[in-house]
Amino acid sequence: MIFPEKLPLKKARSISYLNTCVALSRLMNITLFIPKESLNKKELEKFYGVDLNNVNIKYIPANIWKIRSNKIFNHFLKKHIAYFDFFYVRHLKIAKFLVNNKAPNQKVIFEAHEIFFKALEEESPDKLKKISQLKKLESYVYSKVNGIVFINKTLQKQFHKTFKNLSSFQKIIYLSNSFKCPYQKKDFSIIEKFYYCGNLFKWKGIEDLILTMKSFPTINLVIIGGSYSRIVELSNFAKKQGIKNIKFLGYRPPYEIKKVLLKESKIAFLTNSRSVYNFFTFPLKLLDYMITSNVVIAADIPAVKEIIIDGKNGFLFKTGDISSLVEVIKKVINMSPEKLLEISQNAYATAKNFTYENRAKNIYNFLKTILENDNQ
């Protein structure tokens, strides 16, 4: 397994990848390649709350004279790749390097989380040359890898609409909740705070969530995550709107987020706005909210609807529609504590099925299928 970004990384992808790595290490021999400037094994264990005892970590130089690039990382990685049967990656350029340098009997499996060129089209539509190059790179990689793991059904459908000659070996394997914890019974008779955890990108709908709080002046919205510049931007946005019941906590490591979601939070939000990302994203925090016994109010994007059944294990509002969000919140806070407790229990029961152990078993079985096909 190869993660070319310095660890720890203040993004959910590092949490998912590292936990998947740990779970797979209980089923097979795993070597994890990461940049040399990453923390040591004990420090990574503390930060991510994982046991890396079964994982062989190799630190690869990624910079020379303070110049950092994938080419440098790949240069030093190349001498190691002959010794492995499988490579499980989620970075596009690493996947290209591997399919171009591996032996015929070695297998590269790509874990797909998005369609990169479509995201760039939305963010920078004027960068036509770069968009075209990225689309060609994706088309090449997805046709050359030995297997593709999709994190939800919606993403697989988008791939089939967008690309030709995809690898014939494909599997949908959902992400997992990040925490192991027993069900936490919560008192829903008093709701004084709402919670949002995660990145604060524009397409996450945070401005809409802040505007929504005008309708609930006696309840505070606690926002965890985001860069300093984005927090300043959103704080100024709230002030201009005259909204005072917003509290920004900034970035928090996973073990602190677990504590907050388990012990303090009761109602948690996933508020994506209208965006191309909604056709392939699967928010890791959705399952984290659910496994920590929260009642979730989420945008009705396709991947979320694969998990949330409205009114049973969470609540859905129309994506990008503030009035719909306000109405759903009113409905939720006016429900009986007993009903909200039932929703919370159902959410926890759903999230329990999405463990890293189950995820690792599905990946392991997928790898076996690919090998067995070779032996036929």
C-alpha cells in the first residue's frame, strides 16, 4: 500500500486509508510506503488511534533540497516494487507509475473516490488543457489497472457513463466508520447544540447551514474542522448576516472528534450544496456520526441515500435548499425524545455494519478473485 502524502494529514482520506491498511494487515502481509518526513510509527499510532504492529512501514524520500514532487517519491519507490504481488492505491499518479513499471504478474488495484477531471471542471472551468490532460490520465489508468474498488454504487455508475475500457474487475466496497464504541444513550429532551465535523469546502454547504441558524437563535452550531483562512471567511460571513450562535473549534485530531461526537453531540449535520461532487462523494463523517449515536440530518445526495432511510435511521433534506433544511430541523427538534432515541439506535445499528474489518475482508476476497482468475 502506498500513500504519497506526508502523514499525519488533516483530511479524512488518510484516516480511511490507514485504518484499511491496519485491518488488511490482520489478513495478509502489508507494507505501507509513506514519505520520509512523516511521523514515526508510535506517533502515527497515537495520532490516528490505531495499532500498526502488523504493518511494515517503509519511509521513502519525497524531496531533495526542499524540492518535493511525486517524481522524487516514485524514483525511490521504484527499487522496492519488485517484491510485492499487489499494490492497493488511491492516488492517480502513483497508479500510473505502477502500471507502467510493474511486472506482468503484479497487480495494481485502484480505489476510486471521485472523477478528478469533473471536479476540476467545476472548480476551474477555464483550465481546459489541464482538464483534458487529467481526463486522458484517468482514462489510461482505469483501463490499465487490474481492478477498481468503488466506494459506492453511484460512483460506479458515473464511471461507466464517463469512461470506456474500464478494468473488468470491479467491486463496490463502502468506507467504514472511524471509531469503535458501544452505543451511547443520549438525552434528547434537551437540545442546545448542533454539530458539524469535517472539511469546509464550498460544496460542503456550510454557508447554507450557517444561514439556517437564523431560524434557531437559541441553539448553537459547533463547527469542527477547516483551514484557518476558511474559518475566518465563514466567521466574517456569519457576522455580516448578524448570526451569533456559531462556534468554530478548528481542526481536531480523530481521537478528540470521537470524544466530542460521543459525549457532547446529539444532532449532527451533513449539508452538501449542489455540486458535481455529489455524484461520487461518500462522506466518511456520515458513518462517524451514526456510530457515535447521533441523529443525522443530511443532504439527499445519491451516496447518502444508499445509507440513510429518511425517518428511520436519520433525516434527509433537499440538497441546496435552505427552506427544506429548516423544515427538517424543526421536525426533528419537535420530535419526542423517545422517537429521537429510536432514530439514534437505528443509526448506530446501521453504522455497525460498516467496519474496517468487514471492509478488509471484502478487499481481501476481491484480491483472491483476481488471482484465481489468473490461475484459470
